[in-house]
Amino acid sequence: MATQREKDAADYLKKHKIIELMDNLTGMLFFYRPENPREFLIEQLEQLKISQQRGVKGPNLFNSANLDSIFGILDPANQNYITFTQYKQALTTLGIKDINECPEGVNEDRISHDTFKTEALNSFVFFHTDFRPYSPGRPPTELSMGTVHARSLDPLPMRGPELGVQPDDIEAPEIDPEPKQEVLENKDVVVQRVHIDGLGRTKEDLLTYEISEVFRAKNLIDVMRKSHEARQKLLRLGIFRKVEVVIDTSRGENALPNGLDVTFEVTELRRMTGSYNTMVGNNEGSMVLGLKLPNVFGRAEKMTFQFSYGTKETSYGLSFFKPQPGNFERNISLNVYKVTGQFPWSSLRETDRGISGELSFPLWKTNQTLKWEGVWRELGCLARTASFAVREESGHSLKSSLSHAMVIDTRNSSILPRKGGLLKIHQELAGYTGGDASFLKEDFEIQLNKTLFWDSVLSASLWGGLLLPIGDKPTSIADRFYLGGPTSIRGFSMYSMGPQSEGDYLGGEGYWAGGLHLYTPLPFRPGKGGFGDLFRTHFFLNAGNLCNLNYGEGPQAHLKKLAECIRWSYGLGIVLRLGNIARLELNYCIPMGVQSGDSVASTPEIAGRLSRLGSDSREALFCVFLGGLLCERQALGRTPMAVTIEDLYRSYGVLADASKDNLSQHKDAYQVILDGVKGGPKEKRLAAQFIPKFFSSFPELADAAINAQLDLCEDEDVSIRRQAIKELPRFATGENILRVADILTQLLQTGTLGGLFSQILQGEDIVRERAIKFLSAKLKTLPEDVMTKEVEEYVFAETKKVLEDVTGEEFVLLMRVVSGLRVLQTVNGRQQLVELVVEQAFLEQALNPADPDTVDRLLQCTRQALPLFSKNVHSTRFVTYFCEHVLPNLSTLTSPVAELDIQLEVLKLLAEMSPFCGDMEKLEANLNMLFTKLLEFMPLPPEEVENGENSANEEPKLQFSYVECLLFGFHQLGKKLPDFLLDKVDAERLKDFKIRLQYFARGLQVYIRQLRVALQGKTGDALKTEENKIKVVALKITNNINVLIKDLFHNPPSFKSTVTLSWKPVQKTEAVAAKRPSGEEMGSGASTKKQISPQPRRDARQIYNPPSGKYSATIGNFNYEQRGGFRGGRGRGFGARGNRSRGRIY
């Protein structure tokens, strides 16, 4: 225990700073090592006395240049400022105890270079004046003589928060020039040894890479800088809790006069650390357990495990991290995880269970990341009100993908940058390494920042992406892009833009977005130099678009679609920067370019951006909406609070729990339900169910309830409209019965059909397909009092809109719908239908015979037009097109179906249309083309040698089926130009033609006799065998040809005979004395009466292969199954719908 005298001595030494003075003098003595130590000490004491008397700087080891070097160590990024914590640590290390706690820039946590030097030099002057000598960088606990000690000058991250104050804003005081003297950093030193004390499980070879630069230092300041950098590298490894640096002169036998020893005193982290916390929010509570194992194998490996158990879901994740020794930025990580995410804008819940491997490495000025991920995804509905499109996406899928990311970031801050730029490029390829998700995903982000006048910052950004499905399978809702909200296009609800179904947003396959931002100080700078500098005024302009693309259309079509219907918004707000961790925005937005289905935010938006401090500096976005303040989108006025889903369920609970006698007392709760019709899609769907349930208990609100339900019946959303109409009968009580009945009748005539056509035009593929099939099957069953003339005209008008973008199967079904409308059974109506088919057939374009889709389009349209032709509704345009474009390319046509004889199919369609051909502009040219094609299938007789035998070994092949079609068509068109075969026109042509007819007829007669003999005596079941069926058809063909040849053998040729084509159904003939049927009732050239009925089926058409040889033939059959659909997608030209799965129609 110290005596009173010892205490008095200690107080005396402390009061007059004797120990500090001796430390200072001793340190200077050992550093300069003068020849005469006594004279050196006397000189220093005299200078100290002068500094005390004059109030100037006293003797010390550090001058202005030394302070510049120390500041450079603290500011390696050359930002020209350090944090307040770094400032205090540096002055403490310099031995300054009475530190100014309120230097300029402390409120912004930005101490400039000039401020640091001024405070340090002023402290030196004050110390020396008060006999407070400088202690040369020695830690308070280190008092050994002759040792230079240095402690880390940066216990916190190098880059401090940027809170709005720039170094240029600080006016530094004038500093008097000081006499030149030898400075510390100019002394040459050699680092002889580096010690690392405190190692346990860490391998020394790992640390060798991190401290190697210390040995290359040339002077003391360089040693301090490189030691500090080595300390930062050691801390970055994440395996040490604390790292201290001690620099001492070398000792021992081999010690050099200028040798230094550097010692790193480290404290390792525990082998295992854990954490436990609870989270409550979004009607859910969860318990989170964390476990971390740093430095697992002694080379900075890290293993982390996190487990979350909640009331709704359970998640976990296990990761392993391994850096490359000496290059921490080059590292690998492996992850196993299960995580569940909820996406209310899509009514979707996604649970992912997967593994991933990641390789990160720097390359030039970029940071590169390669990643493989295999994930088992389970998609489900978040709410019972989820749309059918979301439910259809529900289920399990497996994704295996390879991805690459490149980042170039030169910004001075990731939160509120003032200068620099950012470039991010990301690619992901799925499907080639397994899984059932196949796509190529590309996206990018560009950001540029520029400091302007008056401390303003202009920032411009652009980002976009494309998602390309590989194969026929469409992309998943979990892989698409989403847009909208305060972190992308402000003014729109979070991710609530673009394709949607029943209020659920489905994302898009292509998007772009951009923004222009101006950040300025507050107008009057309240609290300048303090708290007010944390705020910035924010002016912005955002724009973008999100849609699905048809990848068969090419880049120009994609750009055109992305340039259509651009959403944009502008506004202003306030930005608050929270250090280097986060920023908050409070903005007022005016959205523009809002499209149908987009959801616009009705409240001012608060958006935040978080920056997680760590090696990867990843960013997370979060968004919340400010409750209690609802603003009009066009004006700055307040409106009542909108009803939410929670409000509806709460009101429903109040009414459901109330007794029947007390139910009428809860009028306010029912009014809340009525107000739900003014909410969003989900609120409207609930209101449509709740309003009729309690309708009878509130008679005073009956009119308001019925009107609210009627508003829902006329809503644009089909699901809302359907639900509201379904509940209408519950209002049919008492005096409301007639009113409801009248409403239902009106809805049936317009609303229901309108809803169906709305789904066909805008709905998803599966809904569209079902709606078209429903119309085709059910519309013809409606009674005449429902299918009025106005309704039929409405159906026809809407069908014409739909036909602008259809597949082949849809085209057939819709033609059945309109063909059955009574309003179109007139000549004028059928002519309109023919014109509709002509538009689909593209008869104004030349035929591409090599394209099977083009050929299929023509065949399908012709089949649909055939039942419409009559003596008043002509087939002239189709017959002309066949003669001018099809017959010249007959031999080169590509069949859309492998088994189909495309040439015979085309000729049969031409034969069926020819009786209804009207006046033709180029009749002779078209008839000549038909005649030329007929000659190709009617050969000349083979030449005979003198002994009467054929000169050729093989007889010409007679194709009777082809000849029947061509001869019938020529016979029908020849009626319009009887002089075509007259002698005076072209005698040689007629002579040649009759020779061919005679030769063909000889073989025909022989074959007819053979067929009759084969069929003689066979009736009933005997004629139903496959072989006899073919012979019956063959007999029809040959008889038809025989009749037509007889007509053409007349001189002049006659065109009076009528035949029924062999593939047409046999019909009963009229009595001879019966009235000749009109052209509207005639069949295709036959004398039988034609019933007005849909097109005859060709589901099992028998096609005859003619015999070969002179008079004999081989018989075969061919079953053709009509396909009924154009191959490909939908759309005319580029496609009106532009949907991914609908593409081009043919």
C-alpha cells in the first residue's frame, strides 16, 4: 500500500506531465541518436520552453508530411475523408489525449484531410505549451524504452458512411510552413522478422501470403502502412476477433541498426458460435437458430448453418466457404438449403430445396462468379382466391442451371453514390444439365452517377432482360421477370405490372426499365453541418415495360413490342441516408401510361435499400407502404381509406358471429363489405361472395347492395364477373325478383357472351381453348328468343376480332359458330362468311409450295368455304387462285401430313368448287392451265412397231382419280367458254385431245367390265368387305370419267351431262317431273338435291390408285384422317396477341 509521500509524488508527476515529458525526450533521443546526447536534450528543452512562451509548435518526431502519410494509411481509396472513429484512434495513437470531440464534419461522420491535420497540429501546440509533450505512437500499456510501437489505426471498415458532406465543403485553416527537418519516413529500415502471436488452430502457411508485403517496406511509414494493410487482410479472413500490430527495433545477435521486428497479436474466434432470436410479423412467428464454425480446417474455411421454425413454414440452410490462400477474392462456396418465399402479387408460395456450388474470382477490373444450382421447386397457391393460371403452375419441378455474373463497380458508395458507375451482366442456362426447366435468361444493369453544381448529383440507370424458353415447354412463373414498385417503376404497386390473370401477376419474358434521378440538398438546408445534411431532395423520372414475347418473330418484332404501351411515372421525394447501411425514400409519384390490369399504388411510397457489409457487398431491397395517408393519383387531396382483405374478413367475422336477432345492429360492418367493390381484384372477389350472404338482414341497404353487385357483374375481370353473376339469384326475393330476372337476361345476352369473348381475346391458352369449344358446342342449342338478331350480330362481330389471331383448330370451331347463325343464312350473310375465309386464306399472296404450313392453311380455308358456295355465292376467287398458283406447282407441293396424297387432295377441292365459279377475268388462261394439267395425266397411246407389238416394255400408268378431278373441273369451266376446243380455234389441240380421250376410254371400258364382273351378284355384307368397297369406288370413278369423255367426244364438245363425284355421298334423286332445284340447293354438279347442312365429313375418304398397264390396274386404298388444325401458332403477320405460345398462325 502506497504511503502518503508516494501518493504526493505521483500526483506531482501527473500534474506537471513529467513522465510524458521524459517519454518524449527519451523517444527522440533513441530515434535521432546524437553524438552528444546531453547537448541534444538541452536543445530540445530550450525549444520546448520557447514553444511554451510563444505558443508555437514544440519539438516532436512528426511533421506535416508524417501526418499526410498517416492519413493516407487511413484513406487507401483516396476519398479525402475518414470516419470519426478513425480520427479518434489516430490521434490516440499519436499520443494525444485531450482530443477535440467535435471537429468539423463530425455530424456527417466525414473528417476531411485538412481537418485531421489541423486538429493534430493544434493538439501538439497545446500539449507543448502546457508541458504536454508528444508520446511517439506508444500504446498506453507499452512503456519499454527504445521501442517504436504502432497500433492499428483502423479498427472499423475503411470506407466510412457518406452522409452528404464533401471534402470541398470544408474550409481548412491556414497552416504556417514549418522548418525543414529530417522526417521519419525517409529513414531507411529493414523488417527482419515478423511474429504472429496467439495462433491456435490456424495454419501458418495461410498467413504467410497475407503478411508477405510487410518485408518489402523501405521506411518506417511504409512499414506502418503495409502492416496496417496486412492487418486488414487478416481481419478479412473472418477467423480473428482482434488483430493488434506492434513494431519494435530488432534485438539479438543478428540485429541490424535499422532493423525492425513486426509482431501481430491475434485473438482467434471460438471454434463454434451460435445465435438465437425470434421474429414476429405478417401474422407469423418464427424461431431462428444459427450456428457458425469459423476456420474449420485452419485455412479460413467457414461453415454456417441456420434453421428457422415458424408457425407457417420451416427453412434451413447449410453453407461451406473456402478462400484461396493469398487471394481471398478467389473462393468457392457450397450450399444446401430449403427456403420458402411468399409472393402476394402472384398469390404464389414457392418452396425451394436445393444445392449449389459457386466460384468467385476477380478478372481485370471485374468480379466474376460461376454458379451451378440444382433445386427442387414446389409451387403452391398463397390464397384460396388464386387465379386458375397460378393454380395451373402449381406443383413440383426440378431446375438445374448454370449461371455467370460479371460486375464492374466504380461507385464511391452503393447506397447513394455521387460518382462512378456500375455494370452488371448475368446469364443463366437451365435444362442442359438435367431437370425439367429449360430456358436461357439474360439480364443486365447499368448505372452512371455525376456530381453537378450546388452539391447536386445526377444519376441515370438502365436495366433489362430476356427469358428464352428452350423447346416446346413454356417458362415457369418462378423464372419470369417482374416489374413495378418503389424500387423500379415508382407509382405502381410492387411487381404489379404486365401479364396477369384474375388479379394475379404472372411476370413476363422480356422487360426493360430506366430511371433518371436528381439528388439535391434540401432547399433551405435546415441543420446544415448537422442532422439536416443527412437528407436529400429527390426528383425522378422512371419508365419501362414488361411483356411476353414470341421468339419466332425476330429481334425487330421484340423491340417493337417492348416499345409499345410504355409505363412511366415521375415525382419527387426525400431521401434519408442511414450511414453506409441503408437509405430510405419518401416519394410522391404520378404514374402515367397505366395499362389495363396494372395496379397503381394509392399511397405515398417508402422504399429502402440495404447494403450488407461483407465480402460480397450484396444488396437487398425492401419495400413498405405508408399507412394512414392516401393520396389521389392525379391530385394532392385525401380520400377515405381503401378497404383491404383483412377489413373484409374482419367484417365478415363480425356478421357471422352475430346472432340473427342482433345482425341488423352491425350495419357498419356490412357497409365495409359494400365498400369492398371499390378495392382491388381480391377485395372485389370477396365482396361478391359476402354481399349476397347478408343481403336479407339489411333491407335499408338493399338498393346499395344490388347496385354494388351489379358493378361487380360489369367488372373487367372475368373471375369477378363470374362470381358476381353466380350470386345474383340470392337477391331474387320479394319485389326484387323481376329486377334480377331482367338483369340476368341482359347479362346473358351481352355480359356472358362478352365475358367469353373477353377470355378468348385476353385469357390464358387453356381458358381460351375451353371458351371457344364451349361457344361451338352450346351456342347452337340456345332458343330463338335468346339468340336474337342483335345477339347473333354481336357474336359475328366479336368472332371476326378473334379470327385475326387463331390456330387452325380454333378457326374450324369458330367457323362452325358463325356458319350456324341464322342471320348469316342469307346470300349476303354467306358472302360475308366467304370473305372472312378469303382473308384467312391470304389469296392475295403467292403460294410457297415448299412450306407445309402455307399449304395446310389453303386446304383448311378451302374446306371451310366449300359449304358456303352456291349459284349466288361464287367460288371464283378460290378457283382462280388454284389455277394460277396451285396447278403450276402441283408436283412440288409439300404435304402437311406425311400419309396424305397432297396432289389428289388439291384436285378434289378444285373439282368441288368448279361448279360454283362465276365470271372469271382470265378465263381462257386459267382454262388452258387446267387443260394442260389434264393432258399430263391422259397419255398418248404408245407407238407400235411393224409386228404390232409395243415399242416400250411398260404401258403408261393411268391415274383415274386424278383424271376424274381434272376432267370434271375442265368440264365445268368449259361451259363458260364452249369455243375452247372448237376446230376453228385450234384443230391440232382438239385432234391430240381426242386421241388421248380415245386411248383412255379403251382402257376404261375394259376395266369397267372387269369391275362389274367382280361385283356381280354381291349384295349386302358381301359389298362391305374392304376389297369390294374399293372396287365400288373404282367403278364410280370410271363411270364418271366415261360419261365426261362421251360429252367431250361430241363435235362440237358438249357440256350437258351431270355426274356426282365419286367421293361425294350418294343422294336420292328427284322424280323426273319434279321441279328442277335452284342453284342454292344444287350439289357439286350433281342432279341430286343437296340438303343445306354442314360440310360433309372426309374422315375416312377412300382414294383410288389407278391401274397400270394397258388395260389393267392395281387397286389400293388410303385412309386420310382430316387434321383440322393449321400447324404453328396464332397470329396474322406478327400476330395480334403476341403470346409466346401462339406465334404465327400458319
